[in-house]
Amino acid sequence: MNKLSKLAFIAATVVMAASASAQSVPASRQQTNDNWVNGTGEYVWMNGTNELCWRDAFWTPATANAKCDGALVAQAPTPPAPAAPAAPVISSQKITYQADTLFDFDKAVLKPAGKEKMDDLATKIQGVNLEVVVATGYTDRIGSDKYNDRLSLRRAQAVKAYLVSKGIEANRIYTEGKGKRNPVTTGCNQKNHKQLISCLAPDRRVEVEVVGTSKQ
């Protein structure tokens, strides 16, 4: 047998052996499939132990036949994470009460009209998720600094005590007395004592600041 005949015989033998090793694994129906398929396109070529598919140099897992090793497995899409609830908005509201409305002059005991004001405030406070209440008392400039500091603090504490009696937590309420500091009046220079007291009335006040978030 000459050399050309030998080569032809070897080639024929390889083709027959390859045909005999084709296994019944359906080929991918994709338009592009880099696994080797037989002439009819119905089967892919596998190794003798039926474990691995034959591949060409352009094979990738994305083009692999579904029945072959290395084929990408379709994964269910990951559901989007639930949206985080909106953070509650903390608000602050400051209410100023004239001391003459809440108390008699030079006194720190709530008048009936003052209690009505505090009842309304307590209702508003109970409508929020309370963070803190700050009650700050002020006086006019008449009298000594020491006396006015104590009077302003006693008035702030009277407001706190009443709010606590209406169910507001005591540890949420802070009090402070600033005496004659931070006046809001100007030009009150009357010689008549009663007229001066009347002119300085806006300085005598209790400021209540409520900080919290709405329950709605």
C-alpha cells in the first residue's frame, strides 16, 4: 500500500471511529453552538466515557450545549430589595405663654386660665412621639438677678409639674430659669411703677419647646 493510500485509510478509520462514539445527547437548538455536532445537527460528539463534549477553539460556556459540561445554568432573577421605610421627620415647635396669663404677678402658681393653656398643650404633646419638652421661664427686669432667676425657674417647674399630672413623662421634660435675661421689650422707661410693669409684661413669659415626630 502506497503512502497516499495509507493516509486515506487512516482518515476513513478516524471518521468511522468518531461516528461510532456519537452519543444520544440532543444538540442545542441555538443558531450558534460551538460544540462539535454530527452532520445532521441532532447529536453532539462526546468522549468515550460519555462525560465530556468535544469543543472547538471558540467554545465558551455561553455557547455550550445544554447537555454538555460547562454550560451556563440560567438563574432566576434576584428580586429587588424592599425599599427602606422613610425615616421619621423630627419637628420642633416652640410656644410662648405670657406669664401674666399663667400666673399672678410675682407668683409661680398656675391660675385657672393657665391650667387651661396647659391642658391644650398636654393634648398636643400626646399626639406626637415625644422626644423632649423644654420649659424656660423669664422675668422682667424689676428686682434682683438672684430673685428673678429663682422665680423664672419656679414658674418653669410649675409648668412641668402640671404636664406630668396630665400623663407626660417627667424624664422627658427639662426646665430652666433665665430670669431677666433675653428681654423682648424696648423703650419701657415709665416712672409710674404700674405703667412700667404693664410695659414689661412681654418679658414675663414661659417658652415651651416640644420636640418629637408625628404619630400619623
